Amino acid sequence: MSLAELFYFKCFRQAQASGPRRRRISPRPRKLLFEALEPRLLLSGDVHLVPAIIPDGTVWKTGDIQLLDGEARVPQKATLTVEPEAIVKGRTFSTDALIVEGTVHAGTPGQPGPPTVFTSGRDDSAGGDTNNDGLTTGANGDWGGLEFTSTSSGNFLDNVEVRFAGRGGTAAVGDDGGALALTNSVIRNSSTAGVRIQTSDPTLISNAGETGASEPTLPVISSLDSARILQEVVGIDRPEIPPLPGALTLMTGADPFVNLPTTLSGTPGSTVTAPVMIDNAAGLESVDLQLNYDATVLEVLAVRTGSVTPGGTLITNPTPVTNAAGTITVGLALTTPRPAGGGSLIEIDYRIRPTATSGTTALNLTSVSLNKGGLVLTPAPNPGADATDGRITIVSSAPSANTAPVAVDDVYVTDEDKTLTIGAPGVLLNDTDADGDTLMTTKRVSERTTHGVVTLNADGSFIYTPDQDFNGTDTFKYRANDGKVDSLNEATVTIAVRSVNDAPVGTATTVTTLEDTPYTFARADFGFTDPHDTPPNAFQAVKIATLPGAGTLRDNGTAVAAGQFVSVADITAGQFVFTPAVDANGLAYTSFTFQVQDNGGTANGGVDVDPTPRQLTVNVTAVNDAPVGTPKTVTTFEDTPYTFARADFGFSDPHDTPANGFQAVKVATLPGTGTLSVLGAAVVAGQFVSVGDLDAGRLVFAPAADANGTPYASFTFQVQDNGGTANGGVDLDPTPRALTVNVTPVNDAPVGTATTVTTLEDTPYTFARADFGFTDPHDSPANGFQAVRITTLPVAGALSDNGTAVTAGQFVSVGDIDAGRLKFTPAADANGTPYANLTFQVQDDGGTANEGVDLDPTPRLLTVNVTAV
């Protein structure tokens, strides 16, 4: 015996997330404990203890052994990857399970080779003796198994073996909503079901089997929501579920039932049709079934699709089916799922062999499956003949006295989209039987008519549902039966489906108009269609369900009220108009709701008005409104230019919200006098002066020299905003406004004139006002002569006013001059040419207000000649 056989060393370590494996080297020596055990299988790989919560990204490596210590969970949004040939085992047995709330990927789809194994801790054939209890094997139900919860998604188990699971009555693999794909896998030795599926998400089960020596008949699937099961596709696009020895049922909800009638009868040599019935074919996509019969009594003539499977692809073996074992195998695939309703899945024509004796022969269903729609066999299928599945009663000969009944055609009336229900005796009311026997119909199924579905009962009552929106004539046929034979003729039931107006449909829409512009509606704005009537009815009117919150709706000039109908004639004539409020605009400015009306009327419960109010939204595109200027008067002084400011033009934009900005001034007409200029250049009529120039003080009015007046001059202008002219907008005040300029007079300086006067020796000279040459040429009218200022005195002689010597700078009034009081007296006996001179400045009476000037700024020279005597 080798050392490896004598000693066994155990090592457990936590499973780590995917990534490089790391080994820790101890920093100090540690005691190594050897545990001598009995000979056993060697471990096949590294052993890891699985944590209670498995981290996202965890990878269980090929060849490694993972030990579950009770329940281990893959939490939501976490993913666990189990590589091929990895081994997962229980440790405590009683509570071990893998609960998947996130995602598990076990194996590699399509990769052959040794499987990934999930098994009991006692199963030493996988990974060796991990529980140190000697060589043992597992037992059914050792551990819980795998449970995929409703929060898990995207799971697959491929090339996987699940062994010895199913503790406490649970399935080895349970799917409560995990969108699980179980492929190429085997479930062995489970204590209960191999797979339990209860989910609203798709589950794929393909090439999966169940084995177990102790329970060889254990089903692969114990129960499932077959409305969501996706099976592998075989044959002609035909999904299959493996045959089940027990009933195939839904976990929740009502199950459809499939059975064979037990009331069929016939005579030797006659033909009997046996339908396989289903009470509700909702969601039906495919059918696989096997029917057993006694081939010594019955001969199969034909197999065809039934009332709920018209147009399906039917496969039988072979056609006609006449195998000695008395077995018919049928595969049926539909292109689209069937709607709710019952009827026959298939119909089989049997010929009762002429050699048959009186009695009852059994028909037995052994397997039924659906891809989308659960089936329950009633009664439960049995591998052998079971007289309770279906029966044909064989009557050796018909009584000679019996007369076949006569079936008579019937006519009924119903309305479009309305189910017709006729109670017993229904179609049998006018049928006759010479023998007075109680009659019944031969068809007791739901079947498809040309334009609807009819369910005919044995007592003659029936329910007929026409196709949606169909009107016209539809028919179905039946035979009457007196309990012995069918009627020789087939009666036709005609159903007249009266046309009923279906509601038309309008379409929500958006229209656009410009600010201050009414919108005229057209019929296309309401999107009228009549899709449910053939031929469609015409557009008749629009009902205004609710009014717009802003603006006004008018029909032919009158305001529309809520609930009012506006005829298509008015719409076509352009009389239905929406007017937005003055100056208002906006995207989705307002809306109202409407319902279109057709001309189909309301007879027989018809509906001519769309039941759903549709919204019509009105966008109002902003359009620039003209700004407004304000007339104004400005004032300047004589000989002083006036510089205009933006405020002088009184700009406002009252009709735009928000208001636009002031952009320019158009000079409409020029002033009659004075000059208007920008940067020194004369303005021309029609010229635009920007606000920038106004703000920079570049627009200037200069009055003519020495001119004044109130008013002095005026011109007209139009303000312009920056809103532009898009969509017909106006950016210029259409009304020229007057700007008046008043020029306030300012006194201009008078002008004196240099002069020479002459007197005789020893004779004083008396000045007159003319001696000073006073003029006032720059004032109009000219101001009066007020005084003379003596700027400088004469060097010789004496200057006196009213006998008093004049001083330099003294003013001498014109009154004194006119009174002869301003005199020049030469010195005694003195004479000369010139003898003496003085300077003066004349003064007017205009004053100095507003910076006026009343004094000649230039001193003038007055020379005095004294003639010798």
C-alpha cells in the first residue's frame, strides 16, 4: 500500500472570484498535522468551501471540487461560471442547495466531453471522498439541488449531470422564472421530479433525460407552464415535448382538456368520424399525439385537420394509416397561434370492418403535447386500450322500420360584431323524423366558417360569432340524427350578418399659423379614416369636444361651443377658423379636442362618432409687430448745434412680447431750415441713422447762423426695431413722427465804428450818438444803442460826462450823449491834427441772458482834431 493510500489530507479554502490563483507562503514555520485515515478514493482536484453568498464574477474551475455548506446563493446581478468537468458537492446533506437569484452559466454549450457534475457529498464517484467517511455512494434526495428564482435570468446548464437531489419533495432542478436553458444534460436518482418549471419566462429543455434505477419511470418534467415552454425543433418546424406517462398540466390557471367522444356509433361497413376534441385552443401552435385503436375492428381511411387547426401542416404515418398495431401517430404544426375557442384538433375517418361484431371498441390517446398551451388528457392517458378514452358502439344491423330524419335549411339574422346565440331546439326546430324520434345534430364541435366561428350543440342550439367587421352572408352545415342514423341530406344554416356602422377614427395633429393671422382648417387636419367599415363611410362632421384655452374657434363667423358639430361642408368652404389673441404667439400656443363623425349613421346600434377625443394643437409663429415712435420738441440756443439722443425719438415696442430693441431711426423728411448731419455729413431724406450713432452723439442739428424761432424747424422720422421682417413682420413704425426744434434767441455783440471829430482851439466838443457808429448787424431785429464804454482816455485834453471827468472803463449812457453831456475839452490854446484820441466799445440793450453779448468786443478809435484859432 502506497503512502498516498495510507494518508489522506484535507484542505478547504474559500472560492475566489475569477482571476489568477494565489498561494500564501507562511512567514513562520507551522506544525503540519497528518491525519491517518482508512484507504479511500483520492481527491481528484483542489477542494473549495463555497461561501453562503457567492461574489459576482466567481469561476469554478475545471477539475476543482466545490463544497456546499448548506444553502449557497448567487445574488441578484451576480454571475457564477461553472467550467466543464467542475464538480459541485453537498457537505451537510440536509440543507445543501444552490439558490440562483442572479445568473449561472454551467458547462459550455455545444462542447462534448465529461460533464459538469452537481451531486451529493456521499457520491465518492465524483471527486473522491470529500467528506472523509470512507467509500460511499449517494442516495436519492441527499441534497436540495438547484433552484432558479424569479429574479434570475440568462441561465444555462449544458452537458451537466445532477445526481441524488430532490430533498424534501423538491425537484432536482427548479425554475421559478429564471429563463433557464437545460440542454444535453441528465438528471439521475432524484427523489421526486427531475425538473419543475413554474415561470412566465421562456425555458428551453432540449436533449435532456432522466434516469434512476430505483425509479425508472420518473418523468423529466413533473409540471410546467406550457404556455412558455420552448422545445427543440424537429421535423417540419414542429416543437415537441417528450411523451409523458402522466397528465400534462399547468401550475396555475385553467388547463384545456382533450378527449375523444364516447357516443360514436355505426354499423359494420359504415364510416365513423372520430374527432379529438379540445375545449380551449388559446395559443395552440402544435400538436403531437398517438391514438391506439383495435385494427381488427377498425380501418383508418383518412386523417385531416380539425375545426381549430385549419391550414395546419399535418404529418401521419403513413397515409392512409393502416398499420397492424392499430396506432396512429400524428404531428401537426400551425403557422400562427390559435385564438381562444374549442373544437376538434384532428378528425379521423374510421371504417368499421364488415366482419366486426356488435359491441364497443375503444379509442385511446397515449401522448399529447403543445408548444404554447397546456393540455390535460381526460381521462389520463394509458399505454394500453382504455374504454373510457373514447368509444365506438357497433350495431350489427339497423332496425328495418327506422326512417332517416330530414334536416331542413335554416336562416338567422344577427348584427355585425355581435354574437348570435340560439337556444335549443335551434336548427332542429324545423327538422322532421317520420318515426318521431328525438333528434340531435351530428356536429357537436366548434368550427371555423367562412366568416366566423360556430359552436353547434347536440340539442340544436348554437353560438355563432362573426369575424370582426364582417357583414354579409355566412353558412355552416349539419346533419340531423335520430339516435340511429344520420339524415341523408346535409342542411345549410344561413346567417345574414347585417352591416353596423363602426366608429371612424380621427388623428391627433398640429397646425401652424402666424401671429395675428387666423388659421382656416381643412378636412385633412382631422385625419379622418374609417378602417372598420367596408366600404368606408364618408367624413361628415367634426364634433368639438373641448374648446381651446386661448384664441377663438368660429364657424361661419360665430363662436363655436363645446359639443358643437361642424360640418365637412363648412370646413371645405373655409368657414371653420381659429383666431389667436392679438399679438399672441407660442409653440403649442393652444389646443382643443375633437371627434370625427362619419355618414354611416347609428342604425342597429351603429356608432358614427369616434369615441376617443383627439387633440389638435395650434402653433402660433411669432411675427414682428411695428414699433412706435413719439413726436417730440427739442430746444437749442441760437448758433448752438443740437445733439440728438435715443430718448428724443420715444421708441417703444408695445405689441411684441418680449419687446424688441431699438435699432435705428429713419429720417423721413428733412428740416426746412438748418442742417441735419451724421459725423459732419448732411443727412438725406430716407436715410437710416443707427442707435449706435445716436448713442455716440453723431446725429446733430445746426440752425442757420444768428437764426432763432419757436418753432424754428422740424423734420419727420420713423423708429426701427431689431425684430426683422421674417414671416411678413414689420420692423419700422409706419407713421412718420414730427420732431420740432426750437431755437432760443441769444444776443449778439453790437459793432461800433472808428471815427474822427474836429473842434476849434479852446472850444469843447460835444459828442453825438452818431460819433460812435453803432450798429447791431447779427441780431434780428437789431437791438437799441444803450451806452458807450470809454475803454481808454485821451492823453491830452479832458473827457467829461455831465461836468465830471470820465474814467477808463466808465459807461456813458446814450441818454447822456443825446443830452449833450459827454464832452471833450482841449487844453487852453492847444491844437493839432490829430490832437488827441480815445477808444470805446458800444453797448446794446439786448442783455446777456443765455450767454448773450451786449458789448462790442473790439475797442474802436475815436480821434479828435483841434483846429488852431
